[in-house]
Amino acid sequence: MEEKNKSIGKAVNRIDGILKITGKATYATDYPIKNMAFAVIFKSTIASGTIVNLDTTSAEQANGVLAVITHKNAPKLNEKGGIRGGALLQSPEILFYGQHIGVVVAETFEQARHAAHLIKVDYQKKEGKTDFEKLATSAGAPKGKELADLIRGDALGMLDTSAVKLEEVYETPIEHHHPMEPHSTIAVWEGDKVVLYNGSQIINGAQAAAAETLNLKPEQVRIVSPFIGGGFGSKGGQWANLILTAVAAKVVSRPVKLALTRQQMFNSVGLRQQNIQRIILGASKDGKLISLVHQTTTQTAIDSEFLEPCGDCSKVMYEVPNALISYKVAPMHMMLPTYTRGPGKSTGSFALESAMDELAYKLQMDPIELRIKNEPQKDPSNGKPWSSRKTVECLKEGAKAFGWANRKVVPGSNRVGDVLIGYGVACGTYPARQRDSSAVIKLTKSGENVFAIVEIAASDLGTGTNTILAQTAADGLGIPLVHVTVKLGDSDLPPAAGSVGSVGAASFANAVNDACTKITDELLARSAKQFFIRPTAYQLMVSENIKNYQTRVDAKAPKEAEQYSAHSFNANFAEVRVNALTGMVKVTRFLAVTSAGKILNPKTARSQIIGGNVWGIGMALSEESVMDPRWGNFATRSFGDYHVPANLDVGKLDAIFINEEDKIPNKMGVKGIGEVGIVGVAAAIANAIFNATGKRIRKLPITPDKLI
């Protein structure tokens, strides 16, 4: 295919865009299933204890009610089946406030909701562990070996040899995911098989977890999830609401729909935990890092452990011969935390990149100069060579595009009336990986046209997966983009990796690209002709008059990929304006410069980056879930008090991609951008606020009361 006709690398509109803007895209609860009943979950109102009495009589007698399911009558489930957070109605024990304790199923949603309010519950309360500030002082080592201390050299001992030393504590609060589409499911039993219409970031993972928990075989469970209205990690693992929908449908012998309310989202599907991070940096007078200590204290559920790897950026971002990365965790009566966009890296980079800015100020160095001075030539954490690393290019190109030279060095010196103006910079990174994925391509010739159907059990969170796979197939087969149909989001399709951890684009696109290569090879072998120029699959289908042909490929990352350290990198630049009288902060400009290998579609890629930047703005300035330690419940329970940035909160956003060819991680040279878009953003804003005001805020979010 001629270069001018190529699809990859072009800013193609989303092929599913019309479906979405016309309301025809089918999300989890959009399927018009006949004879559907409605389920509503009711929850505990204590954080720790036991249910001693559960009176469901009034609810069961209410109009339209079909069933009330509690631990007294719920079927036996496999609690080790992979469903996160427990709450499967298998026991009267209460482990966190808001734990599911029952499900009401009725003819209508309104009837189910009304009946749920009629249920009376008596508890035997126990003293709960709900105050993180008190528990943090006695936090212990995590159980998981993957977060064992990383020790390189003598980080604490070498601090005494450092000419300049910085020691500070940075805090990030609990955050919630809050996708536009709350978690919801429709369950339809067909004999001994169940179809679950459900938003799932990992289609086959949801299938396996549902099957094992329901004591079924994987082939007895089908997950259907062609469209997802956001997930940000919360739909990566599956939660009890998925299984309880299936249970409810089985109990009433008809399809059931269960959708969590916005308030229920706060204690049903995970969260980003609160982190206290102690950073110690030691450096020479000329800015060379000698020692780095990054110690994280965090929280987890009382019965299960999850920790954000906040020290990950500290492992790889800078050349430092002596490092200590460690973790402590406090079990609490709270919802199990889970992966949240840029897990560990977004929160950890706030601490690391704020500390680097503080060190630069102490050294009287430009923050960009300090970062470049400590650029590592290989991965400091494991000694592997980089597959590629263009952090310096990101910093230099960003500085030019942003106008970094106009930054006032003295904090608080750039003032216009009551407005203080500041510039900040911070870097970020996220691993680049390809995961095993399979794809089927089906070709059909009609006249002189060839049409392709691509089948893969991938998921599209709203990031543009449909579009980039169509672009990949169009180029790989030599046919127009409009002749490609993409089928994904269904566990009946060939298995694939999930849309998590920035592995989606690399895994799915390489599987489709490999399938295009394979089908062309097979058609070429079938032709028994010799060609001087390799023909396309399209040309072979036409020249050989083949009506239908299909193939399947099971794609894996190149073996040599493990010998290198592969990452996406970025540099973030923020301009803020702070009202000196009110403390109100506005991010007036934000520029993200990213090196992420081959960019399949600049338009959808830019959307990914600026989406991460917007969340980073919220992380820096407004987002915080506040737990009341007296009860263990959240005082913030809606968008009225959990503040997500709106259009007026966000200034001008720009995204630049550095040209980068890196085919070591995968054949196409694709690296993920979904996660890295948020990494370093909060630190860049915090650093800009310091430059504007001279006030260093180390506890997020940076609200006006902290600046006045």
C-alpha cells in the first residue's frame, strides 16, 4: 500500500463515534432483554461486626418484589474465585462500611429500591480499624513479595556524605475512579450457561473470575462488553455486583439488571488508597544524586492486601547509586483498594518530582537542568539497557514549546495585580509491554472489493481501540479502512489481554498485524505464483478469485524484549495563576510531551493524554474522598462533594509526541499512553504553585485553605 493511503499514523475519527453520539452504542445495561427484573443492593451501616438479625418480611411482601437474597439464603459461592473485595453474601460478618449484605429483586427498579429501605438489620458491633492517621504509626511490612524493599548501595549511610540533603513527607488522599458509566450488569441464564452484559476491561479475566466464583466452567460464562463508559482500573478486576446479578437472575429464573448508584460506587468497586511518602534525597553541590530514600506507608482492607507501588518511578527515573524503596501497610476496615489510573506512578511521582523540584531550589539550579544531569544511561533498578529513552528530548522540546525561558526564578515574583503566576515541570514514566493476545481475520471478496472482519476479545474503554485495530488491519491487508469491521468485547472471540496497565494497544494491534501477515503468507502460498514485489492480501484475494478466507494468530511479545527495559516517558509543564487573596488556583496552560513509540492515531492518542492531564489536575487541586474515622464511611458520596474538574477548571491543554522508533518491546513499536498521561501531572502543578507563591504544599489536594 502506498504511504499516502496508509491509515496508521493518521488522525482518523473514531469508527464508533457516530454510534456513541447518536446513542446507539450498547453499554452494559442498554440491551433490551425481554421479561427483565431489576435488582438493588443494600449495604451495611457499620464498619466491623456481625449481623445478628435481618428482618426482610416487609420487603418480601412489598409490591413487585420477587426475591430478597441475603447470607441466609444465598447459594454457596467460591469466595476464592477471583472476585475482588468479598461481599458475596456468604457470611454475616461485616468487614467494612457499605459491604453488600443483600439484594432485592423486583419487577421495577423503583419497587426494588423501595423494598430495600424496608429491611431492618441488627448488628453486634465491634471496634473497627478506621483511623488511618492512628494506624499508620504501627503499619507493618506488606505480605506480597513483589513490594519487598529494593536496596541498592547504602542509601541511608551515604546521606552523610551528601553536600545537600532534602527530607520531606508527601501525602496523597483516597481517590475514586468514577467512570461516566457506573458498574452495571445484565445477567441472562440459558440453561446451565449465563450471559453477563458487563463493562469489563479484561474480558477473559471477567469470564474466568465469574465462572470460578459461580462454580461453573469458563465455557458456561459469556461476557459481552463491546462498549465501556470508562473504567480507569475499577473495571479491570471484577467485583461482587457482577456475581450477585447472576445469582439474582438464577433465583428468580429470569433476566436481571443491576446498576450501582453513584453513591454505591464509593464502597463497592475499589479505590485509590491514601499514601504517606517520605522522600530523602542527597546530592553533591553540582546536583548529582548520591542517595535516594522513598518510603511509603499506606492502607489496605482488613482481610486482603493491595498496595500501590509508589516507589516505581523512584526506581528508574534518575541515576542514583544508593537507593532504598520500601513499603509499610496498615490493614483497615475499608473497601479493598485497587488499580487506579497510573497506579503507584501517579501518586509516587507527586512525591519524587516535588522533591526533585525542592532539591533544585536548594541547589539554585534550573529544575530541568537537575533532571538532565541525573539522566540514567541504563535502568538503575535492574541494569538492563533501555529499549529507548527520550526523557531529555521531552524536557528540551517541551521547554521550547512551553516558553520555559520566561519562568521567573524567584518564587512569588511574577505578579499581575492580585494574581500570582508560576511555572512547574515534572517527569513521568510507565512500563511498555505486550501481552499474549489472539486474533482472527475473515476476508470476503465481493466483486473487486475485499472486506475484512477482525475478531478479538479486546475491550475498548472509550480510548479508540476499535479505530486503531481497524487502521492496523486496513494497512496490513491493503484495503480501505471503511472495508474493515472490528468485533471485540465478547468472550466468545479469540482471547486477548486486557485494557489495563497500558498493554492494550501494543497487545491488540500486534495480534491484528501478525494476523494480517499470516493471512497474506497463506494466500501467497496458496497462489503457487512467484512475485517480485510482495502483494497484499487484497491483491491475492482478487487475483486468485478467492471468495472467503480466514486465519487465526496467537501473538506473543518478542523473546528479546525481556532483555531490555522498555518504558514510555513524559515531561509535563504547567502554568498556574493563583489569586493571592482567595488562594484559588487555575491551571491556565498545560503541556504534556510524551515519547511512546509509534503513535497509531494522533487524534485518539491526544485524547488519551489530555484525559490523563485533566485527572492529574483534579488530583492536584480537588479530588479527595474523605473517610469519617468514627464510622468508617465516606463523608464524600457524590459529585456534589467529590470534585472532578469541569471545563471551567481546565485551561489550554497541549500534547506533543516525540518521534520514536522502538521495535524491541514489540514488532510494531507501540508503547502505551493510557497510564503515563497522568504520571507527573500533579507534581508539575504543585511545583508551579510553589513558583507562583513561594508556598510548598506537600499534601494533596492543594485547596485554597492550604494557600491562604
